[in-house]
Amino acid sequence: MKTIFFDLDGTLTDPKPGITGSIQYALQKLDRPVPSQDELTWCIGPPLRASFVALLGGEEHADRAVALYRERFADVGLFENSLYPDVADTLAALKPHYRLFVATSKPHVFADRIIDHFGLRSYFEHVFGSELDGTRVNKGDLLAWAIGRTGTDASRALMIGDRSHDIIGAKMNGMGGIGVLYGYGSRTELVEAGASHLCATPRAVREHFQAYAG
């Protein structure tokens, strides 16, 4: 294994307050029912617009909801976020042995700022994310693009993430997928998606690769 792609939300950082708070803001502006933050955790990870379609019961106001979400997220919600324990140590341990990249459905203009905010830039060759217009928001499309851009041999690469679409996107591109259980996807979701291994903590991710190398 030579290359590892990491998801961002729910894998490197815990973005719950910023994402769910910004969703609440958008729903309130649209005069729609506003679920609690805990009731909105299922929205963390999947493409945002699709989550709004589900919340609003259709396509009609989804684009407006995304725009309102970004109105708050770009200046406030972006930094209502925290680094999971041991993430930096895990990346530092892996960096000498693997090519590391971020692959997130979040627009790269936000993902780049988050990576810089937490001082993680030196660990990654590049941060791959979607465009604001929704281009490459699908994890399979994003990884296909990233593989091409980096010259990665997919058979020697892994995707690490907390949701099913991370694992499914990896499999679509001939990559393996490792699920993390400390994020927002369930064990059942990750196993059913085809994760080859599950890690309960960021430290367990590091230990898995150390055992693999050994």
C-alpha cells in the first residue's frame, strides 16, 4: 500500500456544531421545521444538497438552502470544528511511509481552510474536494479525479472514512476502504458498504498500518 486518501468530516475533524448549526440556520431562514443538532448528524458526510432535498421533501428549495447554509458556514460554521484526538500523531507516523491526501465531498475552498486552521497542511500532498457548483461532490467521481491527478495505482491505495459513500466510492475505483467508528457512520453502514477493516480511534488507524508494515 502506497497511497492513503483521508475523508475530512468525521475522520480528521469533528465538524458537528458547524455543520448542524449551519443547516439549522438555513432551515430557519426558509421557515421550515428546525431539528436539533443531534437529529441532524446524519447530514455529516454525504453531499450537502442531497441532505437538504431530504430535509425539505424535494428539490424546489434545495439550492437556496445550500446558499443559506454557506452564508453562515463560510465565516462561522467553518471553525465550529475540532480535531479528533491523536489525528496529528497518526498522520505524522504515516507520512514517512505513504503518500497522504484528503478526499472530501466538502468544497475544496472550505476544506483547504480547515486543513490550514488545524495545522495539517504539511502532512498532505494535496486536498481534493468538490467545487461550489457540485462538481465532483460524489465520492466516486472525486476519487477517480484524484487518482488521475496524482498518478496513483488504485490497487495500492486506500480510502479512510466514516460513511458508506467513502467505502463505496473507493470500491468504484478499485481501491480498498477502511471505516472509522468514531465519526458519524455506524458499524453496520460501513460493513455493508464493504469496508475491509474498522478502526475505533485515530490511534487504531496508526496501529493498523504499523502492524501491516510489520
